[in-house]
Amino acid sequence: MMRALLILLLTAWLAGCASPPSEAPRELRLAAAPETTLREAMELLMARGYVIRHADDELGRLDAVLARMPGYGVSLRISPGAEGSSRVEAIATRGGRALPPGLVDPFLTDLEARLGLLP
């Protein structure tokens, strides 16, 4: 009985080590329609060498991977905001693990510029 309990506790402890810590996505609110934001984000990612793996206008979802090493991925979730604006959540990954949210800041800044929202 004691041995089974010890194995169960060891398994639970190791399972906690195996799950990677999840990073919170970077969030940005833009004064552009969600459809426009998704289209511009897709064009910007393709210009940067990413391959679009999944894009869905209705779901507001875009997943892309870098076509060359080191194999970065970017996932965007775009939802409607107030008065025709959009809310963008972006997360970068490498090898299936989330990267620090600050890594998508240059992309989001370029997206704002592409949408004409920067001064």
C-alpha cells in the first residue's frame, strides 16, 4: 500500500515538471476592423517569411510558422472590440513552447504602422 502511494505521488510530481509554463499572450487593441487587421497581419507575416498554416476570418484566428530555421511560430486571435475596433492577442512559440510575450512587440508595432494607426 505504501509503495503504491509513493509511486502515485512520484508520478504526480513528475507530471508537474513535464508541463511547460504557459506565457500570457501579448494583447493589443487597434482602431481597425477585425477583418482588415487579420488580412494585414497575414500579409505582414508572409512578407517576413512565415507560412500561414491556418487562417479563419470567422474565428479571428491566424497561425503561422517561420519557413526556415529556427522554427518560430506565431498565433494570433483577433476579436471585435467596441465601435469597429479589434482586440489582438499574439503569442510566439518555438518547438511548441511559448516564448516571452515581448518578442511579438516589433510585429505588433509593424502591424499598427501597416494599418496606418501610428503617428
